[in-house]
Amino acid sequence: MPTDDRPEENTYIIDAGDAAEMARLLDQDRIFTESMGGALPEELDLANIHDVLDIACGPGGWVRDLARANPGMQLTGVDVSKLMIDFARAEARVQWLNNAHFRVMDVLKPLDFPDGSFDVVNARAIIGFMPTTAWSRLMRECARITRPGGILRLTEFDTYGTTNSFALEKLNTIGFRAFRLKGQSFSQDDRSLGITPMLGRFLLDAGCINVKMKAYVIDFSAGTEAHESMYQNTQFAIKLSQPFLIKMKVATQEELDGLYEQALMEMMREDFRGLWYYLSAWGEKVG
């Protein structure tokens, strides 16, 4: 199949070729994996897992973490961005991770793998580029390349954090509206992205059984261990998403700049409180 650096129409809300976005994703990967207690659910029997695929792997942090901890596994990450894949490959070489492999691939098209190639297919925080109409096709493709008895796992979030910051909550609402207008939100009222209630249904529709779910939360309130990292993540995310929000005509540059400055000030207040909830769901492919 074609492996262009970008799909015909880039649906990712942030430029996937931006080096700043790469740095943000690396930090976000680390935050997620640490808060989830590892790269895979502890309920899984790792002895039966040999080949793993990460959908839209970005700079490859999740793949490298799992490859480093499990040298007997073969890990593959795919992403539409050649910049991300080149970086992931370079990092794997430097870290002597011969079991970590990366390929440029547009996951909105048929996946270039034979049937039953993997024991686990993982997709984490991919709503940033997924049209609502594309989920069922991607899930069918993921099920196709998963071996009987293998695991398909999805992890997503409905908001970019719930806080006591007026500016951050306003930016969330603006973002939700832009996602809905772009056709990438399951919410009907712009109060969230509406994706987490859909995860179990996606897995069932893909033919999975024994579907399980686990919720996680990151406390990034002032004074917490995650505050500084989330401050940096939020700072980059707000700036890098501005072109998308302006393109969708949900805010002006002046409005976004004002909210950006206010949000950063409010995050640095001693009484700032913030929680980021997200959900992981996984199911077993029927044999």
C-alpha cells in the first residue's frame, strides 16, 4: 500500500511534522504510561504476547518502553509522519532496541499487514486525527491483523483535563466545538469529545469478547508531581492547536492569545486544581 508521509487530507489537528509536537507527544507518552502503571494492563499474561503493534505511535515512546522491558517481544509502531518514524528509529538504534521496529503508514487506509500478525494491537489517544466515520473501519482492520485470542486495546480521553481555571475550561469548550465541526467528536453538546463511552462498543463491533475497562486519572494540581510536566504539555498543546481552531472559525487569534496567557497564569496559582481522566478498554479477539 502507499506509504506517503501524510494522508491526502491531514485530519490530525496539530501538524504531525512539527518538532515541538514531537517533544510534547514524548512527554505525554511518559505521563500516560507512568500513570497507568506500565505499557500494558497488568491483567495480561505477557508469556503469551510475542508480537505487538502500536497504531499511530508518534515518536515511539510507548513502543520503546515496552521493547526495553520485554526483550523477547517484537514491537512495531506505525505513524503517518515520516519525521516521527525517523526519530523513533533513531532512538531505538541508540538504545540498542533491536526488537523495536517502525514504519510510515496511514492508518486511515487498509493496514499493510497480513491477517493474524499480532498478539496485541494498541491504540492510544488517536481521536486527534480520527473522523467518527473512520472508527469502524479501523477497528475491523485491527481485528483482522490480530491473532485469534489476541488483544485489541484502546485508550482515550473525553476532555483535556477538568480544572478550576476559567481559561482552560473555555479553551476546552472551544476545542470541543471545533472537533464536532470537523466530524471528530461523538458529543452532541460540545461539553466533551464523547469518545470514552464508545470504546467498548467499538471492541464488541470488531468481534471482541471479554471486554474490560479501567479508568485512570492524572492529578496535575499545583504542588503535585505531574504539575510541571502537564504545564509544559498544556503550553505546547494550546499554541500548536491554534491554527486548527482558527481554521474551524471557533475563535479569533486575539481571543486565543488572551486565553493562552490567562491559562498559563491560572495554572501557576497556588490554588490551581486539575485532573485528567481517561479510559482504557481492551477485548479478546474470538478464535
